[in-house]
Amino acid sequence: MWHFYLTDYDSFSTFTLCLNALKNSFNIIIGHGKLAKAAGITDEMIPQEGFVMLRKNNILYIAGTIGALFGTYDFLERFCDVR
């Protein structure tokens, strides 16, 4: 079962979407908000219109502005066999 949480919403291009935001499960954080920044993902790490995919412990971060969408597509294609 997936739980979706929209957090840290500042504008259309700055958001964080948390999937399964539970301490004992694997979590996916999409977007470049406070949670990604707290994980050490800086603006300089993210290419323009690109994304950064980073795993720390039980959390996968897919960070970027518009690139977060591309990163989500990339994750679904590579690891979930969604085409």
C-alpha cells in the first residue's frame, strides 16, 4: 500500500512528494524542497532541467525542478519496468 504526502509546497516548480513516509519502510521523496536539501542535495548538484537521484538509508531522493518529473520517469522505467 502506498501513502502519498505532498509537503513543502512553495510554487508549481518547488514541491516535495513523499511516498510511504514511514520510519520503518522505504521512502521516496520527489522534488527539491527542504527534505532534499537536508539530505545534502544542493542547487549546484542539479543540472538545469535535470535531476539528481540519491539514496540515503531507506530514502530515495529524486530532486530537481522540472527535472524531478524526468527523474520519476527514469526511476519507473529502470527499476519498476514501467514503459
